[in-house]
Amino acid sequence: MLILLRNIECFSPACLGRRDIVIAGSMIYRVLPPKRVPEYELYESVIDGTGLCAFPGLIDQHVHITGGGGEEGFASRLPEITMGEIRAAGVTTLVGLLGADGCARSLMGLYAKAKALEEQGISTYVYAGSYAMPPVTFTGSMTKDLVLIDKVIGAGEIAISDHRSSHPTLTDMIRLACDVHLGGMLGGKAGVLHIHVGDGRGGLSLLFEMMERSDLPIHMFIPTHVNRNPMLFSEAMDYCRAGGRVDLTAGEKAGIPVPRAIARMIDAGIDLTRVTVSSDSNGSAPGGIPGRIQVLYDDLRDSIVFEKLKPETVWPLFSENVAKALHLYPQKGAIMEGSDADILVTDRNFNPRMLIAKGIVLT
């Protein structure tokens, strides 16, 4: 199957100017200036991209695909995410995870849901574990999970600085991180430790201790929700300055909204290649209302439209940076020859117009 996107403004996510993009099967075959692409008779579809923009599809590394919640009793359990919600948000790759409930919700259910979403057209991965320590696993060993379970790319979301966490010690976290790191190496995967950070007084102190007391690579630790309050956000910027990665949560209202957080990081001279954004979709929310994956794209667009940040500055936080953190780049997170054909097409006002995932037009 050959598809041609003709004369479209291409962001890889760096701006490449107008390009013709040839999709062959699930891959991007050619990205060339207009009129330099050969005229094949076998194109199944030729799409005129005049006035449109092509960006990498979004990568959401924090989605409660089987639903979260439950902390206020059984009736507060939140629903699974739907494929329609994912498509509408421009997401072509996601990572599913368990949250506070590693009891009534299972890794087997998480895996099955991830497989179902993949059959519907997107790319999916999962984290083993939940808030609690010791972590729930498929095989009884976090290292074995990473080596033997195809979709497992790390552990998460392990909770710290939160009354719902198991209050892991430094030794607990280092031991888990060592298992994840070894499993990642043996399985040829990212081996990341995706860490839920609550509003507790400890903040990121445990991570700073781990930096000082272990030989583990700092890039494997990804604390999330770091824009939930001003003090934590300040710590997160210090963590970035020390060489770490941090993950902002889209849709944040009580703390620092993502568009404002990105602008503040730029003003503070933070290296944005160390920053990502995720949705926490279908996770716990006040009043039992599930978080929506749509907030991911809403915050991206607001960063460009209202904060007046350049698309090529903002987009990597939602695509390229995530792909690099999860060791999926350049297969994911880029529009370049040989990458997966995961493309979000927008108009000049950054309103979504078409979503292509692995070469299939989804919307």
C-alpha cells in the first residue's frame, strides 16, 4: 500500500518546510521536497496537504487503559479508555499502567487491553507494577518481566511522597531499579522506572538520594506529576539541571498548567530535551470524574496558540522526547525515512484533521 501526502508543511518535529511524504505499508518511505517524489501509479491514496501540517503522532507514556480510581470504594472505579478517545487526541503510541489499585485490577487485564488497542491500530506498551512495593509482576520477577513479556518496557507507576504509597525506602527503590535496569539490558528495552510523585513532604528527595547513593543511570528514572504544586515543580527543575528527566501531567489545574510550566522552564534555561508530557488519562480524579486523554492535545495546542511557543519547541515534549526516553526513537517520535508512519495532520491553527498510525488512516 502506497500513500502520498503531497505539498504538506512537515515537522519532524523540527520544521522541514513543505514536503511530499510517501508511506509504504506501515513505514515512511520518502520525505522529499515537492515534485521530487516519483509518480507511481500504485498509490492507493494521494492526499493534497496544501495548507496543512504534518507532525509525529503523540506518544502518551501514562495511560490507565483499564481504568483507575477506586480509592473511594468500588463505585469510584473508573472506566477503561476507548479507541475513539485515543484517536481524537492524536495519540498513536501509548504506555498502559496500573495505579493505586494493583489488587482488583491486574497486569493480565492490562496486557489484554493493550493488545486490543494494538489490534485497533495504535502501538502499545505497558509497565509492570503499580503504586505498591513490592511491585506486582507477571512472572514473579521484574527482571524476567522485561526479558520475557514483549510489551513490558519498565516498571510503574511506583508511588513516592504520597499517603497511598508503600513509602519505599532508599534500599527498596535501588533494589527495584537494579532489577529494572538489568531486565532492560537483557531484553533490549528502555528499562525505565516511571515514578508517581504525590503531594507529600518528601517531594523528589528520594530520587536525589538515589542519584548520590547508586551507580544507576539517572535517565532511567522518570518522575511524573511534577507540576502538581509549585514546590515540587521547583524541585523538578533542579532535577533536570542535575541531568534527570521529568514528566509533566496534562490537564493540571490545581498546580501549574502544562503550557505555563513549559514557558517557565524555557525562561529558567531548562534543557527541554529532558522534559515530557503525559495525560494520566482515566486515572484518579476528584469527584470520580476520569481524566481525559484529550487534555494531552489541548495542552499542546494551548502552548502554541496561547503561550506563543513555536511548534518545533513544544511538539518534542509530546513525541520525540518520549520516544527517546522509552528507547523507541527513531522508529517513533519522528517523521523521517524508515520511521513508523505515525502522523498527525493539522490545519494551520493546529486543529487535527487526520491521524495516520502505522500507515493506516484512522481518522
